[in-house]
Amino acid sequence: MNELQQKHRLKQFIIGMEPTGHYWFNLANWLSDKDLHVVMVNPATTKRNKENRDNSPSKNDPKDALVIADAVSRGFYYEYTRQSHAFQRLRTMMSDREFWVTNSVRLQNRIVRWLDIRFPRISVCIQRLGLQAVIVDP
């Protein structure tokens, strides 16, 4: 980074990125640890700018880099502040919980669908036996 800064005679520079997925996380932390100025561009901003640039929502790395650089140069960004380790873990746990809850509901629905297809009268049989339900919600 210092070589590029000297080569282009820059007094300072900003590293901008779009915080989507998980790929940006370690890079942003590493750059921040090196005392480099890291900023984030809202994904909605990049999407709008991408469509406005060439009237196409197509996605590719060079186009994304150009759109993010343009947004940063215009000031459409927010500062990156490294979060505490506890907060990072909490955020990961919440994301994991959402994933597993969604998959649990999806699996329950697949089981109900399978039972409805294979045993269409199972609910009548269960009611006659005096049982409440085959699948109990968590």
C-alpha cells in the first residue's frame, strides 16, 4: 500500500469495501490492525449505482470494484469500526441460529408434505387415537 501511495503521490487513501457475505470481515480487521483507513459501502448503494452506471444489474468483480470506488469517492460510505470479540461472536451465533431455525422449519414442512402424500388420512387416524399431533413444534 505504501508503494502505491508513493508511486501516485497520495497523502492519504481510503480502502472501501462492500460488507456482504463473510469474505470482507477478516480483511477489514487485518487492514484496520495495520492502521489503514477502511470504510464500508452499503450494498443497496452499490446495487443502485451499478444499475445507473450502465442500465444493467449484471455483476462482475471489475464492475463491482469500480462502483464501490465511485461510491467512496463521492462520500457514500460509513466508517468501519472493529467490533469487540464478544460482539463478533454474538453476531455469528445469531446468524447461525437464524440458519438452523429456517432449516428446521423447512425440514418440518418437508416431513408434513411427505406424510400428506404417502398417508393422506394420517391426521384422521391420529385424531381417532386421541393424539394431538405427529410433529410437535419446538
